[in-house]
Amino acid sequence: MRNNLMEDIRPCHTTLSGAIKINLGFELKSKISNLFRIVFSVTLATKPCNTTPDLAIYPQQALDFKNDPSRREDAPLLVIEIQSASQSTKEMVEKLEPYFDFGVKSCWIVIPTLQAILVYDSPTHYEFYHEDEMLKDKTLNIEIDLKKVFE
């Protein structure tokens, strides 16, 4: 039995959110793979409950094939959450504080229906990017083309 109810009720992914997740991962890997390690759906030891963002980015490091914990105790630099049709914007924003309290430096919320990404550098401050703009995460010095994310 799982000890984290939030993981058990995590929204199901759709074709749209799955495609965006892969596109984001591919675009990030093509731009930043020499500096960062991109991982999908890793569980983080956030408080009060564990959380599992859609994507997380850590400093580049070799994979450890002998030690692969079921949850990470160290904060990633960036987490990315993709909003599902069943989630409100309020629910998405409520996820931010535990991430920043855990030590995450930047959080992105992807809103597929708007073809937009909100880039947060704190729980209360964000920049809005949509459609064919170049997203610029000033905290981590990452730039990606949203046209490629939402194609």
C-alpha cells in the first residue's frame, strides 16, 4: 500500500499532456543536456507530502545504476507541472510553495489549453509565455522555443 494519497489520486495523462511532456523533454535535452539531467515523474521528499512533478531538472551528473532511491531527498533546480483538464489553475499554483520550500529554484506550470507556460521564480512571481514565443527562464538561464513544445 502506498503511504502517499496524493500520488494515488494523481490525474491521468492524456494524449495532449503526454505529447507536451515528450516535446518539452526533447526541447530541453537538445538545448541543455550538457549542463542538466532531465528526469520524468521522479518522486520528491517534499513536505508535508511527497510530490511527483511531470519533469524535473538536476545538475548534470552520471547515472548511478547501483543506487536509485524511490524518492529524492535533494531538490531539483527546476520542476515542471503540466495542467490536466481536471485541474484548476488554483490547484496548480498551490503546488508551488512545497517545491520552493524544498529548495527548487524555478517552477514551470504548463497550461495546454492556452499553449502557455508560467515560469515562477518564487511562489508569487511569474512570467507568462505562450504560443510561439521564446520562453526565458532567467533563474536557470534556459531558453526554449514554445512553438516546438506545442507542435
